[in-house]
Amino acid sequence: MPDKPSDLPKLLVVDDDDAFLSFLEELLSRSDYQVLTASNGKDGISMAMQEVPDLIILDVMMPDMSGGMAAHYLSENISTQAIPIIFLTSIISEEQEMMVDNQEGNYQFLAKPIKVDHLLSEVEKCLNTSETTD
């Protein structure tokens, strides 16, 4: 019998590209995650504070508010500060991903265009890491 949606890890995906947002929502839902979406940083912050997801996948470059600014607001809120974040960005290459990973924080950076297997692996790694630190 499949898990109830409430038993599945809850992911919040924030990206201003509607087609990419839909793609990620479908991909992650099929991978047994409960997926919430927001199409801009402000809505993403609001959704994160309301739903307190297990992980946030956050686009860096958005018109209303950058992913970095959204992450800053979330880090200042007691209910959202420990949520791991995977930043998706086209401003770094795959080779640069390893150099910019924040070893001490809850942040990972993945280059766009993403590789599906790599994203799913990072999601699982972040969720497992956050479980061991809870």
C-alpha cells in the first residue's frame, strides 16, 4: 500500500519558469515526494513559512526577489532556518558546483540545465543529512 501524501517528504520548488516548475513538480512527485510550488521568491517564502517543507529547491535568478535574498529571509525565521536548500542556477557550470558548495550550511548549488539523476541524488542526500541533524 503506498504511503499517504502526508508521510512523504515535503519539498518546496520555487522557480519563475512555469514549464521548468511543472517539469520538476512531475519529476519529484513521481519520485515519491510531496511537492509544493511557488513561482516567485515572495510566494516561496510565504509557502515555506506556512508549510515548513523538508527541503527547498530554489532558483537563484528570479525577477521579483533572488533566490539568495529569499534564502536570507528564510534563514532569519526560526521555523525555516534549518530547512536545507538546493539552489538551481545557470550562472555556474557543473565544474564550479563542487567549488561553491557550502560545507558548513544547509545549501547546495546545482547548475542548470540540471541532470535528473544528479538532482534526485542531491535531494536524497540533503533529506538524509537533515534527518541526522534533527
